[in-house]
Amino acid sequence: MPVRGIRRRYLRFRVDTQLELTDDEVYDTIRNSIKELYGLKGLTKADPSLIEYDAKNMKGILRCSNDELRSTRAAIAYITNIRGTEAAIRINRVSGTIKSLKRKEVSNKME
């Protein structure tokens, strides 16, 4: 009997702030927000991972557990400042695969 793997979701996001942030700062901010709201157990269940981040355009892709998608989105919406400066992380799209997430982004640019 085959064992089903862990289902994940990929979130395309954009950072709105005046600061220039590195990928580590963005990832740490998201992790700390999840940890603050849901504790270590919630952080472990969500299993967030920063797949890519473009510091120039301030856009990136975050992977999380499918079961904890709602809590991850809530924790991201909870972010109001980064390094003492007003900031927000906006989720543009959610998908089950990176390929379809990027394909949808390309098709939106062509329209």
C-alpha cells in the first residue's frame, strides 16, 4: 500500500515596506509571526520554508503544510512591522505546485 506524502501549498507574496530586506529577514519575520501566534507546535506543523525571494522586486514564494495553510496566512497577515518600520506581507496567490504558480504569474503578465 503506497504511503501518501505530505501535501504542501505554495504562496506567492509581496512585501510592502520602505526597507530593503534580505531573504533571511523575510523568512525570520514569517517564522517569528507563526511562532508568536501558534507556538513551537504550530510552527512545526506549518513547516514554512522560503523557496525563493527577489529582494529587488520584494516578491517571493513560501511553502507551507496544506493542513496549516489558514494559520500560515493568518500569521502573515498579522505582520505589521519589520525591524521597527511599518511593513506588510501580502499574499497574491496560492497553488499546489511551484510550476502552476509561476505559470499563472506569466499568464497574468501577458494579459
